[in-house]
Amino acid sequence: MDSPSKDVEFEKSFNEMISTLPKRKSWGIPEDYFQYQGFWLHPTYLKGVVSAQQQFQAQSTDIMLCNLPKTGTTWLKSLIFAIVTRASFDDSTSPLLSKLPHEVVPFMELYHADFPTYRDHGVPVLATHVPYSSLPRSILDSGCKIVYVCRNPKDSFVSLYHFNTTILTSMNLQPLDLYEAFEMFCEGVSVYGPYWDHVLGYWKASLEHPDKILFLQYEEMKDDNVLYVKKLAEFIGYPFTSDEHRTEVPEKIVKMCSFENLSNLEVNRSEKGGMIQNNMYFRKGKVGDWMNCLTSEMAERLDRITQQKLSGSGLSIHF
């Protein structure tokens, strides 16, 4: 546990550091976003990122789920947790039935000080939205497995916009106009953005270290849930046995972790918690919902930017 003097020292150096960073108002929230190591972060997350860079100690057995906000985090957390803990729980006893996926798989930049206790419980699954280039050195040095999921930028933007609007409304603040938020997103100003830099960082790293980094696309996973759950289990070192295939364990995990099942659980329908209620994490989870929100001009513009940004990378994102 950190001593009070260390905490004070960190707080002082952190405040000195952020006073030198570019900042701007963003997405209607009261606080400024700060640009740190090329990416835009809310000050709370930024403090967690800097602290994790200095103190977080990854284990070789860790499994890191990495992605941008609103690109399938809740779903992927539940799938990976269910795969890893299936020897201890089944689809009728899993903690996922009584806890929000974010409770069973915590975010590194928010809770890393508690991870030694968390690891004692034998669940090595952690999550982060931190860009690849800003990951703590220990994650890269430990050789732990990284799973990255990306999602079509149009659906990512729409999901992020709705989530942000819901939070601001709950705080009695005026939500940002859709077109203003869209302009910011296109400029790269969104939490943990620019979107394209974040995606490309992990994509390039996955090409260099395919044994350590699995790069997934949300749309492909939605197309064939069971295939990707098997692929995921194999990659993270928890492959299904022939007996588990015969008894359809992968199919049971897919069903338990489906949007329909999770969103209808009492714990996830409730409005308990702080500013962010549990039910806010379950809006639609669909592919192509952007068509209900963006004009054709907006969609075309985002597609153009995406093609330009990804040009030459070898990465093709599902439009």
C-alpha cells in the first residue's frame, strides 16, 4: 500500500505534469480533456494511466482485454471471464448472473492498486482502454496475453454519443449536439481517441506479436459467436476439451453472455450505483445501429476518414 507521503508526491507531480498538457473542452462534460502521449483523456482516467505506468506490475499469466470505450467491452469482459472461470462456475452459478461484468473484470487504470488482492482470487482477467503506446512497460515485458477488439467507427461513435448523453442528462447537464460531437470525433477528440490511432497501435502490434496479441473485430464476432469464443479460449490458454465441445460448453457460454440474457438480468436492469447506472451499459449491442442516427453525408465522411487513416496498414474495418 502506498504511503501518504508517496500519494502526496504523486499528486503534486501529476498536477505539475497536466498543467503542461494540451487541453480542450470536450463532449459537454464539465472537465477538460487532456492530450497525453497523443491521446485525449478525461483527468480521472489520465491520473489512473500515469499511476499504472509507474506502478502496475503485470504477471505473465494475466489476460488484458484492451479496446476503446463502447466497442464491445461489456460483452468481451463477460465472455473472457466465463471462459476462464468455467471450471469453477457453470451457466447457472456464474458471478455474471449477479454482478455487472465491469465488477468481475476491473479496469487497470481505475483499480490497479487493488489487483494484488484481485489476483489472489485466481481470476487473471483485467481490462483497459489505454492505447498500446501508453501501456505500462510491465505488460509488454511480462509477455501476458492481450486481446484487442475494434468496432466500426460509425457504431462506435453512435454508442459513445448515446452513453455520453445519458450520463450528462443524469447529471442535469446539457448534452452535446450530435453534430458537434461528430465534428470532435472526426478531429480525433474523444475519450482515449483519436479512434484510428488507437486501433492502428494495437493492429500493428498484433502483426509483430501474433502469439501475444489477438486482434478481433466486433462485427465478425457477432457473425459467428461460437467460432470466436473457441478461438478466444485457445488464444488465452483455456482451450475447450473434446468433452466440452461434445456437451456444447462454448454454446452455453455464448448464450449466457448474450446481450439478450445479460441485459435482462436483474443486476443489469437496476439503476443502482453512482453516476453511471448498470443499465446504461446495455443499450442495443447491434451492428449497423449508426443508420438510425447518422445522415448519409456523415457516414460517408467517416468512411472516407477511416479509409485514409488505415491506408497501407493492411487493416480493413467492416463498414
